[in-house]
Amino acid sequence: MKPNVKLKTGNVGLWVLAWPIFIEIFLQTLLGTVDTIMVSRISDDAVAVVGISNQLFGALTTLFTTFAGGAGILIAQRLGSGRQEDARVIAIMGVTASTVLGLIVSIIMFLFADPIGGALNISGELIPLAHVYLTYVGGGLFLIGLTASLGSAIRNTGNTRGPMYTGVAVNVIHIILNYIFIFGMFGLPQLGLGGIAISNVISRGLGAIVLLVMFCGAFERRIRLRDFATFKQKLFGEIVKISWPLGLNSSAWVVSQLAIYSFLAMLGAKELAARTYLNTLESFCFTLGYAVAMAGQIRIATLFGARQLSEVYRSAFRTLYIGLAIVSANVVLLFAFGKALLGMFTVDGEIISIGVTLLALNLLLQPCKMLNMAMGNALNAIGDTRYTMTISLICMTTIGIGGSYLLGISWGWGLVGIYCCMIADEAARGLLVLRRWRGRKVLYAAESQDGGRQAVQCKAAEASF
């Protein structure tokens, strides 16, 4: 499948890129919701295990998809400037690096599931359940890394529909297999939480195969298996340069999320289950907003590669305004119907009461997340990844972790205190990236650099006469 030609001219509309990403992410979110509902039929303890484990898995996934994220930005920039072959090589190296890192993480999870469960402060009675889930779902994390890196590369060529269709198929297969393995259909034994793990690995493995086939035809020159041994030091250096700040940014997020879930585990299984249920509902609030932010990043990176700098600046604000409108509408709906939705997951009155308390705070949390996503992605798209890394390290460490422990644990505010710090963290980072974007530092530098190049070319042309 050839890259989207219109994308190279920067003429593709935001919604054209965003809606397939939205469908893909929405279905992934729906899959997580179905998982949670099915697991809740086992027990609330099982939900607590899945909640804290999935938080760990999500955090780890961001680590070994860092190269894919950096490579994706460079792919869009290269396609914007018409350098097809460079984009192809960057895509290959990004997928290879992400897969290798994913395999390392999977091996660690498979061999050390129990110590990892203990480090997450999972209570003793939950350790047997955690062992099953951490061992087998964790052991298949490399599939998430592979599919995420393949999907990122494909999307940044302008083909956002391919990963969407694959996501639809993976979700359908996963839901069907969940039902079969968890509840023991067709004469099979009831595997409970182990059935979720088996279903997860099978469905993601099939998705990885489909995306790999799609990836191999995503550029003008077809990618063959032997090409995955390709290594070009200069281009790899560019990936590392843009990716390592993204990696530290992701690491800061990993640490903050693990610390927060560790604090939740200290509060008790009901608080942990309540956060898991609410986290599932919250994800629907910003799914479309996140898709808009991702589409904005692809468009901005492409425009930046084509050096349409005025349009680059305006595109970030267009992404922000659209995203805020969508997220705000969704979060108000969640606030209105949240209590009834929580009842879909559990009949425990205390858990529902805790969740309802957090719904009002969510009215602030989600718009702050959207501000951070839209403007942070815009900065990353033009290569200003060190700034987003720096503010993330500072804010997540002091506000996210330190503040959550102080308010939630030391001062006894519990889950409400932790949520307040999550809001403050997102708001602080969002305002800082907004201020950075308005300063146009990187855009002015690019404009000055392009002007210098044009002057040199003019002098060279004059000398030739």
C-alpha cells in the first residue's frame, strides 16, 4: 500500500487522519471495558489485579515503543520533504528496535512475575491471581510493542485506516475468545483470569501478522524480511536524538503511574477496584480527543518537513480547540451518567460511592489532559522533545508522585487527594507546553536556518554565471 500522496503536501484534513485513529482507539478502549466487565464476573479481587497489572503493562509498553514514536515523527517529516527512502529505512529500524526491547521486557515479566507483583504492593491474597496474569499477559508484551510500532509507522505514512481495520478484527477475536476461555464454552474448562491471558496473546499475535504484511507494502519500495537487518548509523542517530527525550518522558510517566497505583494498593482493594472501573470509563472521555491529538501530530510533522511553518503554528491550536470541545462534551456526559455506568461493573456500594466522588474531579482532569496532549504532541512533532521531557520529569516527580503521597497517604485524603495531584500535574505540564508553543522558538530557528540555506544557494547560483 503506497503512502498517501496528499499527506506529503500537507493537505490532508485533520478529521481524515483522526477518525480511523479514533475508531481504533475506541475499540481498544471497548475491549478493555469488556475485559473489565467479564473479569468482574469472576471477582472484584480479579478486577483489582487486572487494573494494577494493566497499568504496569501500559507503562512498559510506552518504554519499548519509544523508538517507534520517534521514528514515526521522522517518517512524517521525511515524507513531507519528499525523501521516501529515508522514511522507509527509519520505519524499519524503528520497528526492529521496538521489537527487541519488547522481547527483553517480556522475558523479564515471564521470569519474575511474583517479585514484580510484590513490588506493586499487591496484597498476599491477590498474589496467586497476579502470578497468572503477570506471567502470561506480561510474557506476551512484545506483541504489543510489535503491533504498536508497526501501527505507528503505517499511520505516519498517512494510512490510518489499515491499523483501524486490523484493530476491529483483533477486538472481535479477543472478545469471542474471552467468552470461550473464561466461561468454558464448547466443553472447555473454565480458565477464569488465565483465559483472559490466553485470549490476549492469540488475538494480538494475529493482529501483529496482519500489520506486518501491511507494513511491508507501506512504502514505494517493498520491505522484505531481510531488510529488517538494515542499519544506517546517521539515520539511527536521528531516531535516537529525537527518541531518547521521549523515552525519559515515558519513563517519568511509568514511574509516576506505578507509584500512584502502589499508593492505591496501600489504600486497599476497594480503592484500587474503584480507580480501575473509573479509569475504564474515563478512557471514553478522551479517546476521540487523543485521536485528534495524534492526527494533529502527524499533520504537524508533515507540514514541518515541508517547511510550511505558518500552517504548522496554526494547526496546533486547531487541534487543541477541536480536542477540548470533544473532551469537554464527553466528560459532562460521564458526570451525568457515571453512577449508572459504574453499576455495570460492580454491585459493591462502597466501590460505587468512591467512584462517584471522583466523577466531579474528572471534569477538570480530562480537559487538562487534552491541553497537555495537543500541545505536547505538537512540540514533539517539530522535534522539541527535550523540553517536553524536562517538564515531565519535574512535574511528574514533584506533583504527580510527591504530591500524591503527601495528600493521599500522609494527609489521609485518599483517592481524592491523589486525583487532585493528577489534575495539578496535567495542568502544570499543559500550561508550560502551551507557553513554549506560543514562543515559537523551534519554528523561528527553522525559518532562520531555511533562510540561510536559500542565501547560500543564491550565492552559488550567482557564482555559476
